[in-house]
Amino acid sequence: MRKGSKKMSTIELRHIIDEHLSHIDDVAFLKAIKTIVENKASEGIYKLDDFQKHRINSAREQLKNGQTISNDDLQKEIDQWLRSK
């Protein structure tokens, strides 16, 4: 960007990049760009393993069945347990 020019918004930048990419026929270059974009897009995605998914589903079932404890009650139980040690 030239000195004095206004900052471009994300939408403007995407449009410019899209325009330029539509004129590029270099397969290796496009694959490299694809890899970069996929890596950036997946940064915010957390993948759960089967054990974690099972634990989450079990917790949801417990919640659905009313098998919960308040934070205050839990803290009381922890304090009691700590005093008994």
C-alpha cells in the first residue's frame, strides 16, 4: 500500500485476492495457496478424539437426567474432603 492510502478492509482484500487468483493457471502455485488457506482456516478448529467425544456425550446425558451438583455444593464437598486428609 502506498503512503497515505486508506487501509483495506478484509472484504476488499478478499476481493482483490480472488480477482488475482482467477487469472493464475499455475497448478503448483494454486496448490500452495490452497495449503496455506486450509491451514489458516483450520487453526480455530479443535478436533476431539473418540474418548473426549464419549466424555462429552456422557456429561450431556447426566445433565439431561438431572445428575448435577451446584458449584457451592461441590466446593463444600471438596473442602470436606480436604479437611479429612
